[in-house]
Amino acid sequence: MAVFDTPEEAFGVLRPVCVQLTKTQTVENVEHLQTQLQAVSDSALQELQQYILFPLRFTLKTPGPKRERLVQSVVECLTFVLSSTCVKELELLRELFSELSACLYSPNSQKLAAVSEELKLAVIRGLSTLMHSAYGDIILTFYEPSILPRLGFAVSLLLGLAEQEKSKQIKIAALKCLQVLLFQCDCPDHPRSLDELEQKQLGDLFASFLPGISTALTRVITGDFKQGHSIVVSSLMIFYKTVSFIMADEQLKRMSNVQTTPAVENRVAELMVHREADWVKNTGDKLTILIKKITECVSVHPHWKVRLELVRLVEDLLLRCSQSLVESAGPLLKALVGLVNDESPEVQAQCNKVLRHFADQKVVVGNKAFADILSESLHSLATSLPRLMNSQDDQGKFSTLSVLLGYLKLLGPKVNFVLNSAAHLQRLSKALIQVLELDVADIKIVEERRWNDDDLNASPKTSAAQPWNQIQRRYFHFFTDERIFLLLRQACQLLGYYGNLYLLVDHFMELYHESVVYRKQAAMILNELIAGAAGLEVEDLHEKHIKTSPEELREIVTSILEEYTSQENWYLVTSIEAEDMGEELMVKESGLQAITPGAHSYQVTSFLAFSKPSPTICSMNSNIWQICIQLEGIGQFAYALGKDFRLLLMSVLYPVLEKAGDQTLLISQVATNTMVAICHACGYDSLRHLINQNSDYLVNGISLNLRHLALHPHTPKVLEVMLRNSDASLLPLVADVVQDVLATLDQFYDKRAASFVSVLHALLAALAQWFPDPDDLRQLQEQSLEEERSQRPVTLENTTTAEDIEQFLLNYLKEKDVADGNISDFDNEEEEQSVPPEVDENDTRPDMEPPLPVHIQIATDVMERCIHLMSDKSLQIRLKVLDVLDLCVVVLQSHKNQLLPLAHRAWPSLVHRLTQDTPLAVLRAFKVLGTLAGKCGDFLRRRFCKDVLPKLAGSLVTQAPISARAGPVYSHTLAFKLQLAVLQGLGPLCERLDLGEGDLNKVADACLIYLSVKQPVKLQEAARSVFLHLMKVDPDSTWLLLNGLYCPAQLLPPHPSLHPLRLQLSGACGQQNPYSANVLLLLRELQ
Amino acid sequence: SALPSMATPLPPPAPDPQFVLRGTQSPVHALHFSRGAQAQGCLLLFSGSQSGLVHIWNLQTRRTAATLDGHGGQCVTWLQMLPQGHQLLSQGRDMKLCLWDLAEGRSAVVDSIHLESVGFCRSAILTGGWPHWTLAVPGKGSDEVQILEMPSKTSVCTLKPDADAKLGMPMCLGLWQARSSPRPLLLAGYEDGSVALWDISERKMCSHVTCHEEPVMGLDFDPQQARGISGSAGKALAVWNLDRQQALKVHGTHRLTNPGVAEVTIRPDYKILATAGWDHRIRVFHWRTMKPLAVLAFHSATVQCVAFAPNGLLAAGSKDQRISVWSLYPP
């Protein structure tokens, strides 16, 4: 918009205005001039610069009091001119500098004049613009010693403004201006970098101001947090740029000790500083005090940009003044490392960048002084750490530990200097151990019990990115903040990564042994040391650091694992239940005979071994935690070693599996997690896969531990878990260990039967599953076919044709013939079947039977034991044994030669259970009987009818009147439960045994009475169920029998020539009696 | 069985095996330890089973590294590694002696010798003049031992006792060479319970001593002390000396509680020895004093063989199809 492009034109316009201003110095005239100036082009303005400046400078120089408003407008106008022109003469620059500075100075008070804020701002801007307008090299000539007084004046002026002004704007402007004066302006108008000599000159000059600048800025920096972060940020920047410029090692090392006397007047010479060694030392000392103040104050500044600037300060000072400020290295490094875990990601990132930079440049590692300082700092931190951990709050602990972490990061491999000193290591470990103390008062941990057995079937989940980092939440004595634990873990990991692992592991292993008080913490630390040593998540700042080799690591891990899983550290008391007594509920029976009249009570008492001095809840809780920490450690070790860990499975998998079956919920959970970790680390698809692939190791542990069962009472449990997770391919292994189990069982019948019986149960269940009987499979298929068929709509059901009846009669006659002994074609079949089995040609010893399949041999051996155990005095064992027996029968069904003799031998005891035992046992015995009936019915039918049925029927009959009379309490008696058990068991059994008519009648007769409404409802239901089964065996006779009890309607003969049938024994047809209701229900089923 | 007398205090409770190897699925009849072929190769254990298989066990993983099938399902009775570390000899009841090449993961029969006797007698080798070596095998005649020059398989001689000696079949063999003399010697235990020393070069029996009432089942010899030990089907172990005149003399016998020793092996450092007992037990003795050190009860059937590793590890194979590995009195 310039209107006047040539100097001539401009001059024409400006002259009158300038003259006017020279004559009359008013605000209006100045403003008039400025307005005119705006229409002048920059080049014209440059030509006329001196001319235009004259009236303005004249106004300023006119003696006498001036109105502030006028001065302000003059300064603004001057600034305008300078902003569009260059100052090409040094003298002009100097004069303008002085004149502008003087505007704020009150000559009387030697202090800042009390002028308006606007004026101050205008002057500051003017100065700043002036310095920017200096043309080319004259700016450097400006900074010659003679300017020192004037420059010093301006600097102190600006510092005063920055420090004392209220207005934030002024403060900022003053600081900005100060930057310009100190050659720190980062605007593009100062393109040229200074050469060595220039730097030295400037440095010499600025050195005079260093005390003033540094102290004043320190006051600003450490002032009120509320003053605004930008002021602190700028002050920090000026502080470190000034200091690092004046104290730069680069400059100082070239400094001679003899002062070259510059050609200046005496007054100025006095102000000059020569930066020789003594001065550097003194100044360094003084600066250290200030730096300490600053770092302490700014480290905790609430604004992240301030903290970020502090990181830059540290970087700049440490990189450029590592020698001159060696004394400050301590506080500087401390500030830096303290910010490593800053809450602001920007600060963190910058911090890490600086640390990495330092590491790259070997600032610390390559500098012995720094390394010493760091070691010293780490030492003194280690010394005070126990106290700090004791006294600080969570926030304080957090920052202290952040510092610790930072030191470790910075020191890297040099951390060994500290660790090699026994005293240092002692301190450090003491602090770690102390702060990691767990709070073990939580009673829930001891109480929570595991109930379900099958959580092992879950496949491992991969939820976390760093699965090794997942550990059980825990509670600490000395802190609650989760982040503190994280810091501690990181610190330990760093120690493991950089430190001498042998030394550290030895040390903490010693503490582990030393006292129960340290054990958990030491284990936690050991776990992290290993994770760290493997470099799982350590960000390595120090390249080419030689890590522990995989072989060494495996060796160390092996030794730790040996300790963890040793008898005294793995088998700790975690519950009050004494191992050999409290496992199961002790059932106290009142010595009664089954099925005897009279009400009996039977009580279940929880039997706890209170007589022994019981361990406290706290100690048990502590033990639980110790086991959990060790388990977690095993998981971490697995991740640390990866596939290499597979070699350790031979010793580790067994103990972990044992804990997975622990009754304490927490332990079993953590152990399961550990197994999942092992799966991941070693590359197994699932827990089942892990167990399956390593069954040989497990079997080894199981079989060796079975030899010392008293020491390893949980061994059967491990076998159980293994069996549940194995498949038929492991049969040879299983067969091997089963021999051990049976041998041990034979040795410990009295004491450990319970745990063995559950193993036998798991074993037989596994065998039954691995070797399903072909008949059963066929049955299953038929069943599903049957179901399919039954789902189809039945259409032909009720259309019985004459042919059907004829066929039925023919069949009937044929069967009757057979029954009478007139066997015809059955002979042939019999003969066909009895062809002697083919002799194995390879068998060189024909006199010996071919060996039994392994699973049959096992089942035979087990069934043998069951015969003995069936009469054990513990009900729990008897019940379990009956279950095992049931499974044995299932497995052996296709080997009648083995099954029948065993069944024969088991029979008396089984009869005893059926007729003389408690209701629970009776029910189970019925189940076994049912299975037996399905597999060897013929064998059983006769014996059942002879040995069992009469007794059961008899007791049902004698007991019926009692239950019919009894009140509601009766259903709680043993007698009732027995009646119920027998009634529930009879029906299915009759069906499976395919009893003959006479025996069926016996059953029916005994049960009929229970169809009376006078009987307890449950007994009626059970009785109905018996009849429902009987109906399936022989619908006709059941129909007849029921109608005999109650006939709902007169049965009309199909032909008048036939007599009417009268079925109901007593009373008229349709007449209600106690049986009507149940009979009706049943008859409805028959139709 | 006799109660221990007051003079000999009860030994401390017997230790457990360090681990047990399962999976042969057949009674174990032969065991032999060897370092793998590579310099840092881990310790391997070879086991020969009744089913004719040779299992190679990696003792680091405690799992089979390989299985060799070369005896047509007939029992493997003897296993021996040749000194260079990758050739294995296996003897089977199929009357075959196989030479296996196991280098670089191979498992191939590179050579085999037809034996002329089914006998129970395990063979023996002498490798002093490697790569030439000497092999002693049961010979054609029931009482003969045949000596072969290997690897050429040339028959050196057949050692046959005098017809009237009635020693019966050779039951076990041991070849060795005294340091002072170049002449290879053969120790043989016979069916009649005697042990004989043969000078192979002269093809004559130097000495002969009857130290058992039952057939000799196994023997081992300690050349340092010129003393050997033999076990038999009976209830005694016999220790015998060899004097300068190369005469065998019974030094003493050690009574066992139960009869039957399937194999006797002295540890390579000649400190202790172990016996494989038909009574399911492994017995460990101090070799110099013959003091009983331990009775290892683990197996549930006859122990058929015992072997020591160079590092002192003891392995025992049993009819119960397991191999137990023990770490006892580490050398």
C-alpha cells in the first residue's frame, strides 16, 4: 500500500511532519508522523531513516520531565521505523540502545522508573526490534567490551522486569528481549552461527552477567507455581542457554590462564571477567547451588511443559558443561531419571530420548566422573531407601523409586560397580525386601476353597500382550499404589538385565534362606531378576551389552527351581485340616443295621484337628502367598527360557500340577495360570496337550513319590489330573504306574485308602472312556436310531391285524416249546458259537493263554482291590469303591472270563451293602447291581433272587406299616431313606435282570403296599416307579395285578356268553380305596 | 533270609532312583552308556529289550532319541559302543551280532556276524589296537569261545576247554590286555560255576578256578588290582585274584540273601560295583573291601542288567520293563 516509493516523494511528505514534531513535541504529532510513515515504502524509509529518527530521538533527549504518553508514542514510532529498516551504523545502534534503555530508568533512584505498563512494554519491544534491525556484522561489533556497562544496564533492567512486574505480558516480553540480547533469539533474522573467536568474545562479555542472570532467573523459576508456566519455561531456557554458553567445556578448554588485557578504559576493565580455572570452579560451585534449587523445585512443577524444559536443561548442561559443571551432575542426573516415569507421555518420551542419547554418546558410561557420580548417587539412594520407603507416602515412594529406576537405566552395565560392593547391595536389597513386604491379614485367601475339578480342561487364553507380566493382585504393607509395585518390578528386572546375575541370585537366594520374613519378597525379586535377565521387556539403552547366555540362564533357573520346589519350601501348611484326617467328612454311624425297624439318626460331623496347636491364619496366608509367588516365578521362568524350559518340565511339571489340584482356591488358580504360561512359553496348544506330552515326566514323579507317600500325600491327586488329561496312547505308561499305585495301596490300606480310591476311580473312568465296549457303541447307535424312529409320527400303532396276532401266537408256542425243553434249531447256533478259538500261530507256548490286553489286566487288578475295600469302615470310601466297582464291570464286560469270577467274589460283600448298609451305599450298590445285570444278567439273576430279593422284599413288607403310620419327621430317619433307596433301586434292576414271573411277583407284592396313599409321598412315587419298570417287563400281569388292587371300571366281557370278570379283590368295582389314586396313575401309563 | 547281625549295622534308608525310564514295553536285557559322537554330545543310554529293539535314550530329556530294530523280535542281550563313538554292536538271540552306524542321525546295520550259538553268553571286545579290534563270541561248539579279528571278521582261534574238563557252556566273557604284556587275555565264566583265564595268542587256558556251585552269570575284572568278581545263579559273589603266574585264586566270597545275579559291573573308577539281582534288587558294594553299601529296592521283577556311565551314573534294567537310573556315591 506504499504510496511513496521514492525517497524524494517521501521526503516531501515527511519533512513537514518531522519539522512539526521537532517544534512541538506532542503525542498527536508523533502519531501523525507514524501515520504518514505507513504510506512510505521500506526502501524510501531506509534512505530517510536518520532524518526521521532525528525528531523522535530529539523528543526523547529533551531534558526535563516528559509525559509518559508522549515517550510511549515516540518509542512505538521508533520501533515502527526500526522494524522496517536496518541500522547500519554502530554508533547509531549504541545510541539508540542507550536512549531506549534510559526510558525506563529513573536516574534518581537507580532503579526502574515507576512508569506505566504500556510504556514498559513499548520499550521492551523497541529494544528487541532494535537488536533485530542491526545490519549484518555490526551486531558483533556492538558486543565489544565498551558496551558492557550499557548492556549490563539493559540486562538488569530486563531481569528486573521479568522478576518484579505483575503483568505476565511484560514478563514474557522482557524474557524474550533478554534472549535477543543474549544472542539466544531463535528467529530467522539471526542466521549465522558464531565462530570460535566470536563465541569466546561473547562468552567473555556475558560472563560478567552470569551471576546476575542466573540468580535472578533462579528466583523467577523457583517462584510461585501460579505465575504461569510459560514464564518458567522461558526462564529455564534462558538459564540453561546462558549457562551452557558461558560455561561450555568447548570454550573453557581453550581459555588461557593469562588475561589478555583488552584495550578498554579502566572502568570497563573492572567489569570484565576472565574465565580462568578458579573462576570456573567458583562459578560452578555457585551454579550448583542454583541448579539444585531449580531441579528440586521444577521436578515437581505441576505443568508438564515446565518439566519438559527441565529435561532439556539437563540434556544441554550435561552435554555441554560436563566438566565445568561436574558438581551439578548429581542433581541434574537425579532430575532426569526422576522424570523417566513422568505422568506426561511427552516428558517421558523426551526423557527416554535424552537417556538414549546419553547412552549413545556414552555420556555416563564413557565418563568416569559421571559414572562415579551416578554410582555415588545410587549408593546414597540405596542408603536412604529403607528409611524413605518407611516414611514416605505413596507419591513420595513413587518418585523415589522412579529415581532408582532412572539410575539403573543410566548406569546400565556399570551398575555392577555398585552391586560389587557388599554394603551397597545389602542396602539396596534391604530396601527392596522391606518395601515388598506383603500384607497377609486377608482371611479370605485361606478360606476360599476350590470345588470344581475340571477347570484344567480350559484351553489357555492369550489375552495379554505380555503374558509374563500377568500376576496375581496382591496387597502390600507399605504402599497401595499399584504403580509402585510396577516400578519395583521394573527395577528388579533392570538389575537382572544389567547386573551380575550370579551375584544377585546368590544374594537373594541367601535372603530367601535366611528368614521366613524375607522369603516371599526374595522370591518375588528372584522372579523379576530372571524375567529381566531374559530381556523380556527391558528396553536396552546400552547396546552391545552382553546378556546372560541361555545356558547360564537355564542353569540359574534350574537352581532356583530346585529351591522353590524343595520339600520345605513347596509343601507348606495352608489349611487347618490335617492332611491325614480331615480330607473327608468323617461319618459317624450309630452302628445300625440297614433295614431294621425303628428310627435312627445319623449324623455328619465335620472333624477338624483342633487338638494340635494350629498355625495362625496369617502364617497360612503367608504360606499360600509364598507358594503362589513361586508358582508365578515358574511361569515367568518358562517365558524367560522359552522352548528351553521343556527340559525343566521333568522336574517342574509334577509340582505345579500338584498345586493345580490344591484345595486352596488361590493356589490352584495361580498354578493353573502357571501351566497356561508354560503352555505358551513352550509351545503347547493346551493344558491337555502339555500334560499328555509330558506324561512320562509326570509318571516318573508319581511313581517315585508313591514310594514315600507320607511325605507326598498329594501324589494320587496328580495322577488323577494326569489321567483325566490323557488318552489311550498313554496306556503303557499308565499301566506301569498303576502297578506302583496298587503296590502302595496294598501297603497303606488303612491310612490312605481314600485318596487311592479316587485315583482308581479316575483310572477306571479313563479306561472306560478310552476303551468303549463295542456292544455299548452299538447300543448307543441303536438308541439314537430308536430316538429318531420315535420322533416320527407313529401311524401303525393301534392297527393290530389278524396276522400280527397269528404271528404272536406262533412265536408264543415256539417259545413255550423251547421252554419245555424241546430244543430244535438252537442247537446249531450253540455249536457254531462253541468253535474253539483260533490258536495264535505265533504263540510258541500254546499251553499259556495269550496275555490279556493291558486295560483288562488293570481293571482286573483294581476290581480285586475293590472286593477288599468294599467293606471299609469309612462310608466315603465304600461309596467311592462301589463307583469304581461299577466302572470295573463296564470295562470288563467283554472279558467274561475275568469278570465272572471277580463278580462271584465280590458278591457277598455287595449283598452286604444292599442289605446291611446305609441308604447312600444301598443306592450305589443298586447301581452296581444294575450294571452287573446288564453285563452278566444270567449269572446274577439266580443269585439276586436267592440272596437279595427275599431280604429286601421282607424288609419292605415289615417296614411298610411303620411308614404308613409315621408322621412327617419320619422322612428324616434312616429307615425311611433305606425304604426309599430300595424302592428306587428295585425297578431298574428288575428290568435289567429280566426276572422271571415268580420273582417279579415277589417284587410286586412287596411294593404294592407302598401304593397306598397312607405312605409318605416319596415312597409312593418310588413304588410307582417300580411298577413302571415292571410294566415294561410284563405289562399283562402288571395290569392284572393293579386291577386286582383297584379296578376303575366294570370290565365288560367281549361276548355275552362269557362271564363278567371281577378283578378287584375287595369292595365293589370303582369303589375308592387307599390304592385308587396310584393305581389310576399307573393304569393310565399302561394304555 | 537271615536277619542282619549286630555287628553290621543296618544301612541307612536306601535312596530313590534319580529317574526311571519307561517305554521299552518289554523286559530290558542289556544296557550300555556312551557319550554321543560329538565332543559335547550328551550322555546316551542304550537299552536292549526282549522284544528285539534297541532304545537309545537321551539322558538330558530322559526320552528315547531313536529305536533300532535289527534282531527280528529276538531278545537283545549285549550292547557295546565302539571307541570312535558312532558305531554300536548289538547281540541278539537271533544269533546275530549287528554293527550299527549311528553317525549323523543314521541308524543302519552296516555289518553283521552270524553267531553259531544261541547261548546266553554275552560277547566281549578289546579295542587296544584301534582301528583293529578283537571280538570274543560264543562259538559253534557248546563249550567254545571264538575269537575274531575285526573289522576284517577273520577268525583268530577257537578256545575249547579240554574235553574232560566238563566246564559246560561259556556264560560270560571278558577280554583284557595287561599293560605290561601285548598278549590279549580272555576271562570266561562257565556253566559249571568256574572261571577260566585264556591266553589268546597261545590259545591255551592259563588258569581255571571253580568259585561257584551254580553257572557263572556275570563277571567283571579290575586290571589295576588284577582282581575280578563273578556272580552266579547261586547265593554268592566270588572275588578272585590273578597272581603273577597268571593263576586265578579265589580271594573270598560274599554271601547273598537271595540267589541269582544276572550281571556284575565295576564302576569305571574301580571304587564300587553293582549287581543285578534276580530278587528284584540292585546291590552296591565297596569294591576294595566288598562292604555292602546299599540294597536298591525299586524294581518289581528280576533285574537283568546293570551299567555304569563314565560320570558314575548307574542304570539297571529289569524284567518289569523299567530302567532305573541312580546317582550314588558320586565319584
